Amino acid sequence: MAIRIKTRGNESAEQMMRRFKKLCEKEGLTKDIKKREYYEKPSERKRRAARRNAPRI
């Protein structure tokens, strides 16, 4: 999947980068990259999911 950004009128590079970052966050790419940054063993993944789904007191 490729994200393409076209310039709008007199838009600066900083404004384009801001729009690009927002699109990446909206598409979930930022979260996915952070998730895949380090290998997580399946047992650790299950443990984290169990903690997330555990009832809070």
C-alpha cells in the first residue's frame, strides 16, 4: 500500500509532512510499525492480551 501526497497550491514542505504523518496515523501504519519493531514471542502476546482483557477492580 502506497500513500501518495500531492501538493496543494502554495503548501510548504512542513505542511505536507504534517499531512503525511496524519495519514499514516489514520491508516494505522505508525502503530503497526511500532508493534513490529521488536519480535514478541507468542506466549508474551497471549499474556499481554490476557492482561488487557482481565476485569478491573
